[in-house]
Amino acid sequence: MALSPALVRVPGTGEISLAPPGTGEPPEAGKPLPASWTGLGLSTEDGVTLRRAIEKEGIKHWQQASAARYIYTSQELTVASVFQETKGAVLSAYFGGLVFAETAAGAGHYRAEISSVPKGDERALCVDWVDTLSATEVYHHRLYLPRAEVSETQDSQWSRSQEARWGLTFAALAPATGTTLAVWLTDDPAVLATAPGGGTLTTKETR
């Protein structure tokens, strides 16, 4: 058994960014995102929750109690966070594409309409995080979802004792072509199978 404390990673800081649907894969982890990406800004200290859920159904048979094989029925990859900045990019995601416009040129007042008819609001999504072990050992990670949509919003409570918070869960959508649901970019050698205690990353099921 190989124990490697040097491979423990702490996502010390990071940010979720959104881009228009169809935006291609971003640059390598650690490099700035192009102008088409908009950061959602500050989030609570809980950071980001990544969830991957696989559902499968066993094929039963008469001769044994164990399943003969499994049929995969669904796969879900979600990214959730609670945002603290009340700004256009966050409100747009929370309210399904909400867009503010100035009521009159130079008026300094803005208006947006929340529709009674929900509609799809597809985005491309990036999660960036950095682990700084020392001045010379800094590792960057970037998770890219080519197609994502808000699947759940948390209640937003407004009070004088806490900042307004916007809890959002983004779910990856099926790829338009191919089988790539998400892409993980990093400069961290720990992900290589040849690293001490390392392993291989994959984004799709094999069966």
C-alpha cells in the first residue's frame, strides 16, 4: 500500500465561469480564460460541490440471486455553488436567462422581466481551482462542461444580517457529438498513472 501525503490536494481558491453555448474548450489550466467567459465571482466558503451519480439496473435471473449484468439507466454530473455577488451574470443564471436593460439612455436605472414560461438556458461552464503548496509548487485544475444548464436553484433569503446569496446547481447536458461529457485540464502530475499513488482520470463509463 502506497501512502502519499504529497498527493493531497486542497482547492484553496477558485471560481466558476460561464460562456455562451457552443464555446469551445478553454486554454490549459492556469491560463486566463478568453473574453467570452464571465466569472460568477465570490462564493461562500463551502466552495464548489461536484457530484457524479450513476444509476444502473441489474438483470435478475432464475438460477442465481446475483445480477447477471447491469444496464446503465442514467448518468448525472452536477456542479453546485452558492454565489455572493448580486450582479447580472449571477442573476441571469438564477432566473434562466434574465437580462437587465437601461430604462432610458443615461438614466442609471435598469429593468428586467421574469417570464412566466420557463425555458432552456444552456451555457458552457468552467470550474477553476488552485492549490498552492509553496512558492514553487502551484497546481491548477480546470473542469470544462461544454453543455450545461441550471437544474436547481436554492431559496434566496434577503435580510439585514446576511448578504444576498444565490445557490445554483448546474447539470452537464449530453454532448452534441461524441461521448465527452466534460474535460478536466490540469498541470498537476499527480493525475498520471506513473505518479506515486497516482491514477487515471476518465469522464465516461466503460462496460
